[in-house]
Amino acid sequence: MGAVKQLISSKVISEGLRYIEKDPMENMPKLLDWAEKIIVRDNHKRMLETFRKVVDDPESNWYKLIERYFDELSPETRKKFLINYMVNAGMVGIPIQYKMMEKYNCNVPWAILIDPTSACNLNCTGCWAAEYDRTDSLSYEILDRVIREGKNLGIYMYIFSGGEPLVRKKDLIKLAKEHSDCSFLSFTNATLVDEELAKTLGEIGNFGLAISVEGFEEETDMRRGKGTYKKVIEAMDLLKKAGVVFGFSTCYHRNNTYSIATEEYIDFLIEKGCMFGWYFTYIPIGKDAVVDLMVTPEQREYMYHQIRYLRTKKPIFLLDFWNDGEYVHGCIAGGKRYIHINANGDVEPCAFIHYANVNIKNVSLIEALQSPLFMEYKENMPFNKNHLRPCPLLDNPEKLKNMVNRSKAYSTQPIDREDVEDLVLKTEEAARAWAETADRLWRKHLEEKEKKLAKV
């Protein structure tokens, strides 16, 4: 039934897109009318109504983002984004995921983050993958199997990390072509992007990039190596020319927080072609991690306010992996919305939580989702009633320690197998410091929410 609905939905949207291409913004309401015919979930219906309001306001930043979608992306990218991302990964896939959750009594994610390789041509400070063996890699057959099993569970979104995923670009392009009904995104340092790769991505349409950048030249080269920033900018120019959907991925830490969310920074990245931006805060992973790079409560609060401000002003979709907990009801890891499979095959609840019970080489995807650590996540979520304190490592370290110990999960870091007791010692002070600020922000959020409800 799901496959039939997917086929019908894809045809409806494809026909609609062909119709509106001649005058996209003028005909956008008709595309939304077609979309309404295939929506089943209430939250998707609410999102559709929000889109209708956006289309009626040409001065809004969201209207201008939609204009950028039609002006800057290749025809195949536009088509695949609507069909693969909006329809397959959203309208069709999510209802299937919820059915599978009930059937198997476990979390089923919306997206799978998987590392094709741990090899990388850079050595960035604080990288979550730095503690993995640089020789690890997953075979094409394993990658393909995970995607096939994932689609049976309603998962149509696949994200590559590493290492540097584009070390395996031939295999990744082959996967994107083989699974042309899925959306693919790769985190990348962008130093391996050339004109040929950009052209190919623009032609296949279902493969985007999240480019790691830490600010302007000084900040980026400080963490990623001299000359990296110039290569990143060259890559962005090539990708924009080819109509590839891409954005930026920025790790904010104590030394760069006030420079990576300024209007100047965002305006520059929009001009370069970024359609989205994904912010992560620095996490001290590994025994030799630099704890002093963790942000202060004041810096994290700055990001909380600044990203929300920029969302109302700029034609770009911005996310903050930790500070957006209020929108997703806490942590999204452990299969709630995503999982991580490292290059050795260990199935981890999160890219920053290097513990596991099983290896994907030895079990099916659904068996991995039913593993003890993942079931601990399911039973204990949310880790805090305050969704601005969502993370079991950064915000609720005692919760992570208990889950790892109860599940008897093993460390997946071959270089330094870090005991969970040692890991959480690094974040306990930061968690206490943030709690006071987060609780104040959460109380204000709830008060504002109550006022809005009272007006309705």
C-alpha cells in the first residue's frame, strides 16, 4: 500500500512541478492544492497551512527562500527535493515509520547517519570521528543493505559522515543512483569537490552536501588547517553553478561563537549558495579532548536567541542541533529520529555517543534498533522535561552513564576506549552551569506559550 501511495504521490507532485515551473511563485498555491490531496498526518496539514501563509507574503524571508529554490537549483534537484524529501521521506515515509514502531516495539528513525569510511584528508580539532580507526570502512554491499532495509521501515533519508565521505564518492554516487527514490546528504570538508563532481550532483538531483566551515578564513583554518577555507569557497562556487542543494555545517566553540551567527556571516553564505545551515556545539570526545573549547552558558544562550532571530530575517533554513530541542521534544537520537552507524559498523545512538551493543555487519537494521542501548533511549526519553536540556551527554550526563551501564554497551573508540564515567566527568560542570540558564529560558518559553493559548 505504501509503495502504491508513494507512486501516486510522486506522479501528482511531478506533474504539479512541471506545471508551475513557468511561473513558480504565481502558481505555487496550485502545487499546495495538489499536495493537500496526499497528506494524511495532522502535523503535515498544519505545515501545509504555514506554507500557504508564506506564499501569500512576498516580503517574508521564507518566500524568498522558496524563490531561491527555483532560481538557483537544477531542475532535477528541484524535482528530487520535492518527491524524495517532501513526499517519500515525509508524507509517505513517516506514517510507515510509526506503524513499524508499533510492530517491533522500538524506535524507528526518520534518518540514518552512516560513515562509509573513517579515512580523512584533514585532522580537525574536536572532530567526533577522530577517535575511530582511520582504516575502517563499510563495503558497498553493507551500505546498500542498510538502505534497502531502511526503506522497508519507511526511511528515505540517508546522511553520510566520516571521516571524509567523499573519499568514497564513486560508491556514494552509485548508491544515490541505485536508490533514486531516497534523499542523500553528505557532511564534507569540501576539499575533494571538483567541477566533475558538482556537475554529477546537479544531474542526479538527490544528493546534497553540508560543508564544514567554522566562520571566515581565520576561524576555519584555525580548526581545519591552513588553506582549507579557500578550498571551501571554491567548492561552493562550483556547486552553486551546477545547481546542487548544499548548506553549511558549523561547530561553535568558545573561540568562534560570536562570529559564526552574525548577519554578515549568514548573508555571505547565502550569497555563496547555501540553502541551509546546521549548527553543532563542541563536545569533548576522546581522552585528550580540549575541554576548554566548550561554550559558556552565555555563549549557548546567545546562539539560542541569535538563530531564532536569523530565522525571521534570512532566506535560509537554520538548525541548532542542541538548542532546537523544544521543536522536537528533546533529544532525537537513539532511533527517535536518527541513528549513527560508524565506519566499523557499530550501531550507535548518536554521532557523539560512542557506545554500542551490536555491529551492523552481524545484525539486521531492525535488530540493531532493538538492541539494549537503543531500548534504554526509548524508555528514558525525554531525558529532561526542559527540552532546552535535551542531551544525555551534554545536559544530563548521569542519564547517559546509567543507560550505558545498564545496557552493558561497549566503547566504539578503538584508539582510546573511554569509560562512560570518564566521559561524563568532562560535561558535568557544563551541564550544571547551563541548567540555570536553560531553566530560565524554558520558563519564559512556557509563559509565552500560555499567553498565546489564552488569546485563542
